[in-house]
Amino acid sequence: MEIRTRFAPSPSGFLHVGGARTALFNYLYAKSNGGKFILRIEDTDQDRSTENSFQIILESMKWLGMNWDEGPEVGGEFGPYKQSQRLDIYKKFTDILLEKKLAYRCFCTTDELEAKKKQSEAMGIPYIYDGLHAGMTDNEIQEKLNKGESYTVRFKVPHKTIIVQDVIQGKVKFETKLIGDFIIVKSDGFPSYNYAVVIDDFLMKISHVIRGVGHLSNTPRQILIGEALDFPIPTFAHVSEIVGTDGKKLSKRAGATSVLAFRDLGYSEECFVNYMALLGWTSEDGVEYLPNSRTSEIFDIERCSKSPSTFDVFKKMKEEEKESVNLTSLTTEELADYLNPKSKLNWLSNKYIRDMDIDVLSERILNFILDSKDIPDEIKQKGNRTLTSILESIRVYLDRLSQAPPYISEFFNNTISIEDDTAREIASRENASVVMKTFFMQIKENQPVSDEDYKKLMDNTGTISGEKGKNLFMPIRVLTTGKAHGLELPILFPLLGKEKLILRMNRIAEELKLSLS
Ligand code: GLU
């Protein structure tokens, strides 16, 4: 049997990490089994579906390299792949179900149903539709139709036990008498999710339905419809929930941001895919860094865990922040402040940046440096020699591609001067001039190359001047950059090299009227 999986998003918002992870598992399962991956747009909720959301979903899928074999834009044998364009298909099946009396028209008005719901609530019992119109005669129905009364179509739920044999969740038992006859066609003529999904999965020959565990409770409804229409039942795999660093279900506040936000933050697509694959799945040998699309060879749905997985990309928010901060509405710069520096994503991302082909890296970095006025235009080209040599020396320090610009621009900054009063004040502190002179001499008399060499010279300066901590590195920072804040010095120094460093120190010393030798 050919493995055919599908991702079936509703276009009512952006693609967040939960949805993208579901898409990925479907994609990987199809690819690791030589199967097909289908993208289907479930836009039957007319009020919530938007064209903009549809476009964002496509853009997100493309960014992550999850190319679909069938679906919007690419077409396929079983299209159209947008549910709103398949209404006549659903109608044919509805006619069969009505004909066989496996479904019926329900003329209850919204007000009537609301009143019944309220009554159940008042009695403290769960609301189950009472099947009021299940037994109407053909004549009664015709009369109402003639009057133009609006109706929904409800599925007549047979009372039985349904056992879902879920690949991840195991055996799950449902009693259908607790479900009640549910709506399969809404009064606007559009099918409900639980109905359209079954017809499409059948017609599109879907072999495996892989989706979030939140949909497990929908599965018995879908099995009932499949059985009524004599469809083969697909294999179900419901993937575990993703929780934030606070251990709670990912919400908008805790990180259910658009996946495109991670692109803008400077994570590469390969790295983000690798990270998402680990949200609920582990490789057989436990290896987590899986470059070169290794996941699409070794992924197996059977190795997915039942327990929730932690999305550790954002820091745990403080109580007071939870109320006021919504991560989905922040700018990229603001969002960066909430990143957890020790996340697995950063660890992976650093590895990807270190190992990336240097031409690819230079191309990716371009997006982040194009607008920078502090970086000369002539190096802003894929494969530019100066750019690649700078990248070679700074890549080990980057967790994100977007962190590169200040390092690159610092390299071209030859006109440094004391930036502000804070920097000036640091330089005038007690013993600061001793520190600065000592460091200058250390550099002058040695031939440092690596960051380790520079660290050693800073340590020597500390020993000689008797200063440590801030009193040691702040004056050195001011002397070499003119600033009170900035890049990590041991990273910056090898980048500049001894000669440039000496030029800079002389310039600042002149401004400070300090004699270095
Ligand atoms: N449209 C549904 C959703 O976005 C699809 C669920 C499914 O995969 O069956 O949640």
C-alpha cells in the first residue's frame, strides 16, 4: 500500500509551531516511506478563513522546505485541494446518507438549540442533541422545505463502542451514545469539519492520518461516518501536545508565534525543521543533530512519544508579564528579548551555522546585512571573499544568522571615538588608565591570534594591574571600541587583528589625552 499523508490546515491564522510540527511529521513519514505528502486546505468555516492566512501557510511551508506532492499550486489527481471548491462532492455523499436514512435534516433553530443547551447546563449534565427531528416523515420534511425553512443535516449516531487503535496513543475506547447526532452539513450548505475530512481522506486515498492529540476525540465521529459510507478506515496517529517552558500548553503568550517569526529571528530552515522533529520524536540512537535531511530518511511515527514535548525557545515568563505580553504581536527585535539563550534550538542553530557551506552561509546572511549602512555595499554579495573570511571567523559565535551584522560592521569601523559620557566616566575611574596602558603593552609586545590568546593577554593585564571583573574589562572595552557596551571582546579582537587594534587604541588614547607608552 502506498503511504499517503496529508496536512490539512484551516486558513484562519498563521502557521504556528504546533501546526508546522504536525505538517512536518506527515511530510517526514511520507518521505521516509517513499510515499506522498498532500496539502489540503480546510476552509469550510467561511467566517474564519482568509486568503491572507492561506498565503502565509503556503509561505511557511515553502520556507521549511515541506514541499507537497499534491495540493494548491501543484495540483494532483484528487483535486481540488481546497474544501470550499468541493461542495458538490460532499453533496453527493450527503444525498446517499439521507437516502439511506443514516442522516436526517434538522430544522431546529439556533434559539431552540441554545435553550436546550442552557437547560442541560442548569441541570449540570452534558448537552447531547436529543434527535428531535430524526423521526420526521417524508411529508413533514417536504412541508418544511416548501416553506423554505433552513436546516442542517445531522448524522444519526448508532450506539456502539468504538476502539481507535492509535499508533502513538495506543488503544482508546469511545462510547458513541455520549456523542449525540452531530451536524455534518451546516445551514449555509458547507460541510462540517468532521464530515468533509472523512470524505476527503477517502477520496484522496490517505493511508495515515497524523495530527495533534486534540483531534483524538473527533476520531470516533469520523470513524462512524467512514463506516456508514463503507470507506476503509485510515491508520491514526495522534501526536502529543507541545508545552512551553512553563509546562503549560503552548498559547499565544508562551510561544505559539508564526513559524515565519523564527525565520526573521535568524534561524535557518534546516535547523528549525531539525528542532521541530525532536518535539515528540527521537531517533533510534538518540542523536539530535540531524543535518542533511537525515530526518526524512530515518523518521518513524512509531518512535513518537505519548508524553508532551517542551518547546524551550522562549524564556519562562514572569507572572506580571503573562498578563501584558503577547509574543505574537511583538516585532522581531522585541521577540528576540524573550528568547531563551540556552534553548535546544540555539544549540542546534549554532551547530548548523558552524557546519553550513560558506557560500550558503554568505547568501543567507545577506538578508540580514543588506540594509546595514555600517557595512560596505561591495561586500554584500554571495560568496564575496571579504564577507566569507569574516564569516569564517565569527560563525562559531553565532546562534542566529541575524546576530552577524554588528560583528561584520565592527570590522569596518575605523573611525571610533568615545561614544558617550558613560564611556568617558569608565575611562576616568581609579586605576583605569593603568589597566588601559597595561593592555596596550600586552598587545604591542605579543603576537596574539586566537580568542584564547587575547583572553590570556586580558588575564595578564589583570594580574599586572591588580584589577579584575568589570574594573578590568570595561576600561579595555572603552579603549578598544569607545563604547561602554558591545560585542564580546575576545570575539572581536581576533577579528580586528593586532594592527587595527593598536590603531584604535591610539585613537581613543589621543581623545582621552592619555599616554599609552
Ligand atoms: N483542519 C483541521 C485543523 O486544522 C485538520 C485536522 C485533521 O488533520 O484532521 O485542525
